[in-house]
Amino acid sequence: MLAIRMQRTGRKGSAQFRVVVQDSRKTPTSGNIVALVGSYDPHAKVTTLNKEKISFYLKNGAQPSDRVIRILQQEKVELPGWIKMPTKKTAKIKNMDKLRKNRPVEEVAPEPEKETAPEEIAEVKESEEVQAEASTDEPVKEETPAAETEAPVEEAIAEPEISAEKEEVLEEKTEEE
């Protein structure tokens, strides 16, 4: 019995198919084909078929595969009445209630509070009181010691003091010159 089926060609990730007529007992990759009747490129959706040869083999009893039947219908090739159209497969979803879109919206529960000792509560209250005092509407002014603010700028730039012995040596050198 003859079968019209697709034979995969092309490299990895870039499949192309030949539409071949071959003995149904052989595998499509065996290379033993009766006739090459077309090709199909799934990436470009391009189909080339020899409609005369296909109709000849169909009249003589060749069985097309489901995929070939769909391609022949797209290309509007006349199919004999004994060919059964492939049924469209619909997937049945199991456990519909487990899908996220079907789950009820859950509110985020607050984290359970841990038990606090009375000492920790007192510390928290003290820190809250300090923060409340600091959060008044008036801007906080930094306090600086009076000695730093009153110091003249000249003293900060003043030269370092020279010891008495070094002053004498310097005076002697200037006198010699």
C-alpha cells in the first residue's frame, strides 16, 4: 500500500519537508520513494505541489497522512470521498480550579507579631519619644562651641613657632650675608 507523507530535510532548527509517495512499510528517512510530489517550508509557509501526480496517486489508493491532508486542503486539491478529514484536537485542561486565573484573590496576611518583653517595650517608647521631640516644625540648629566660632582666621593660617635656638642660628646667617 502506498502512503503520501512528509519527509524531513534541512538542517537542525531549520526544517524543510518533501511530500513523497512511498511504500507505507518503509520509513520516510529510508530514501526508498516512489515519487516526489512536492515540498513544504514551514518557516516561510511556502508549499509547492504537483497536483496532477497527487490526484493520480490518490485515485489509485495512496493514503495521505493527516498533515498532508491539511496541506492539500489549503492548496485546494480535490480529495476523494473515502478520505476522512482529520479531527481538530482540543486539549482538555485538567484541574481548572488550580489555574491562577481561576483562583480567588488572596489578601496578604500581616506577619504575626512576636512577643516582646516589658523591657523592650520601654525601650521602644523611649525611642519614639525622642523621635517625636526631634520632629518639631522648627529646623534643628547644630550647636558649636563658642571657642571655635570666635577664633580669628589669621591664627589658623599663622606660621608655626620657631624655637629660640633656631632663631639665633637664622639671625647669624642673615648677618653674615
